[in-house]
Amino acid sequence: MKFSRGTDYALHAMAYLASQQEKGGKIPVQELADKLAVSSTYLSKILARLVKMKYIIATSGAKGGYSLPAGWEDISVYNVIVAIDGEPTLFEDSFNHGDECKIQRLMMEVETDMIEALKNRRIVELI
Amino acid sequence: MKFSRGTDYALHAMAYLASQQEKGGKIPVQELADKLAVSSTYLSKILARLVKMKYIIATSGAKGGYSLPAGWEDISVYNVIVAIDGEPTLFEDSFNHGDECKIQRLMMEVETDMIEALKNRRIVELI
DNA sequence: TAATTATAGATATTATGAGTCTATAATAAC
DNA sequence: GTTATTATAGACTCATAATATCTATAATTA
């Protein structure tokens, strides 16, 4: 019952990029990896998912690195979580119980509220 | 990012016991296991945790089985989850970041709200 | 004493998270 | 154009936890 460490890395990376945003520079993965005390190849894998979702921009080559796209202020914590872990689900709905199951319904309500809360929180808050 | 299947079994077992409560009888694990389509020995292991927390009562011997204790109407969904999975934590706080970490703080807020919601929901609602 | 029920321990299986290593592609500096 | 720098992608390993199963034991009633 917790989000993956990958999500944690991703959120910290996003927060760091956001905090460096004024300078307009690109941040190489090695710098991010040093900050987070994680291997750069592994962090690359995680960041690749954010690139795929266009939450960050990757630039190859010398003086390259990662940066934030226009409109990054709208990216939510939920966006990042889904990019890394996929849609969060408190219960496995492929089990026994369909819509008529009160347990399933109750958990869905709690889950929906949690998701709503995460959608309302944005990366820009983390600077 | 989901609760264990064990929690699911436990909630369904509790709901079933509650629904049979009027009859005052004890329900053997085999009957519960049949309902949930799970092996009785495995379900026993899960129910043992509820017994330890006094959320259900186990009676050995012929005509024995599981039943609910006095005051069972106050047992929350959260109680059951903690009994099976332990305290839920959205993030591993043993990582890098202490109280000053904004990500940690944000996730703690979301987590606290979720826990509060689960504490406000009781087994009695599931009948 | 025998039947019925729960409990506990050892073990197996499987899935997933977490991470490494290596090769490849893209781009800028020279 | 060559080289250095950067990101990307795939195969693979390792550890851990969930999800059970099986067997033996303890408790209680008929």
C-alpha cells in the first residue's frame, strides 16, 4: 500500500528541475542522480517515462539534459504518479465483486477522493 | 499501490459475519472460505490476525467457528486494514527526506485524509 | 473417545520492485 | 568529420513480499 520509490525519485527530480527553471538550463541526469543518491542509468529509465508523457523534455548531446516544457506549472502530482506507477487502485477490481459489492464501492469512494486530492496538488508547489 | 488481497478477504469475511449476526451462530472457516472461493487454511491465517485484535471471536471444537464480539458495530474499515496489512503509508519515510521535505509533507497530508476517511467507515455499513 | 474446529509452522510459488550493465542513438563542440 | 557528451532501450539479476498449500497440533464439544 504505497507508491513506488520510482515515483518518489520522479517527484524529486521534477521538483529539482522546477527549482532550477529560472536559470533556463538543462540538467543532465548525472546531476539529478547525484542529488537523489541513485544511479544515473536507473534514474534515466524513470525519467524516460516522464519524457514520453511530455512532462519533461530530454535533449541529447553535449550541453544537453532535462528541462521543463511550457505549461509545466499545470502538471499535477497525480500526473507524475500515473506516469510512473500507472493508475492507482486501492483494490483489485478483477476479483469477485462487481458494482453491487459494497466493499468495492466504499473503497472506490475513498480512492476517488485520494485521486482528487492528488490532482489538485501541482509540482509547482514543491519548489 | 493497493491493499493486499488478504485485506479484501478479511473485509468480506467481516461483512459476512455481520450479515449473519442476528442469528447469533458461529460460522466455521470452511463456510467463509466457500463464500470467498479461497482455501480454508489460508483464510484461517488471515482471520487469526483479526482474532488477535479481538475484532472477531474464535471458538474451537464442534459447533465452533467465528463470531463477532460485543461492540463490533464500532469496528472501522481502517481497523481491519491495519490488522491485516499494518499501517498504510503512501511513501517510505525512511528514505532521504525528513519533515522539511515538501514532497513528504504533501503525501502525508493526502495519506492522513485517506486514513481519516477509512476510519469513518465501519464494517456495519457493509451489510 | 471420537469428531470437529481453530492455530501454528514449514515450505513453495510467483510477481514485482529495484537496480545493474551494455549497447545504441542523437547532438553539440572542436 | 571526429570525438565527446548526453539520453534511450533491452536484457538481465537480485531481493523481497504476496499468496498461498500442507501437515501437525491444540482446543472443545458430542
